[in-house]
Amino acid sequence: MINTEIKKKVNEIKNEPHFLTAVGLHRAFAVETRAQIVMLLKKFGELTVTDLTSYLNMSEPNVSEHLRILKNGLFVRGERHGKYIFYCFNDDYYRRALEASEQSLNMLV
């Protein structure tokens, strides 16, 4: 049986913005393809979906779905230039998410 104090603490943490940010961080990087996309964006700065499909040898819809998850998590930004959208890694948000993840873990102890 779960101690009621522990259960209460867990429920408090689940509503903390730090916790939600940390969950987004772990979800975004839980899949190898998304980690590869991030590495490519960090290495090259800005890439299009077409660029990423070439590097990853994946279909455009598949790459787009991974980018959508990264964008929803605010780890990737897209900027339209003409008919292309150039994606880049959001370093600032990534650093804040890492800090939030650490704070969430510290709240447990």
C-alpha cells in the first residue's frame, strides 16, 4: 500500500511546471530518431525536412511527425523562408528543460 504522504507529494509534483517540462524533455528524446534529428540540427544549424530525410534515410511524413513532437515540446523551431521551412534546435529551452528536470528530481527527496 502506498504511503498517503508519498502519494500526496507525487500529486503535488505532477502539477508543477518543472515536472511538466521535464516530462516533455524525456518524451522528446525517448526515441532514437528524434535524438538523431537534434544532433543533426545542432551540427548544421538549420535544416529542412528534405535535408533531414536525406541524412536519416526516412520518409518525409515520418521525419515530419518526429519534428512535430520536437516542436510541440519547444525543442525545435521552424521558420519559413519562401516555400521551405528551416528547422533549428532551441538550445535555450533545452537548457531550461534540463534544469527543470533536475529540480523535479530534487523535489522527490
